[in-house]
Amino acid sequence: MNLDNNHKNATEKELYKIKHLLRVKLIPELDELDNKLKTNTVEDIIEDHPEMDKIIRKRKEISKELELWQKKIDLMNMQNN
């Protein structure tokens, strides 16, 4: 929306926030989950952390969505430069 309204600075700030959230929070947490899944069963993890059930079960969908967001961000970065 900001880009459509010629608010380049606001757009860049929002892109930075999203990229930062992905890099600092989401990707490391998903990597940690992947590592836990290598050494533990899904059932064991869910037993210890029931709130992770939906995340574990939708891990592939989350990864696809993450890739899509990264591609969109990269595309917007290219357009802004």
C-alpha cells in the first residue's frame, strides 16, 4: 500500500521489519524445530510442547509461505533500488 502511494521510505521500513522478523525470529525457530525433529519424534515434541502441534503438522506449508514472502521481499527490494 505504501509503495502504491509513493511512500518509498515507509515501504523500505516495513520491508526491513519483515526481513528482520524472518531472519531473526522465524527462520531460526523453524531451524531449531527441524533439528529437534531429527532427534525426537513428533509425538515426543508435542507431548512436551502441546502448543507446537499445529506448527509441526503444518511445517511444510509454513516453509512454502516463508519462501513466498522471501521472494516477494526480494522482488520489492529490486524494484526499490
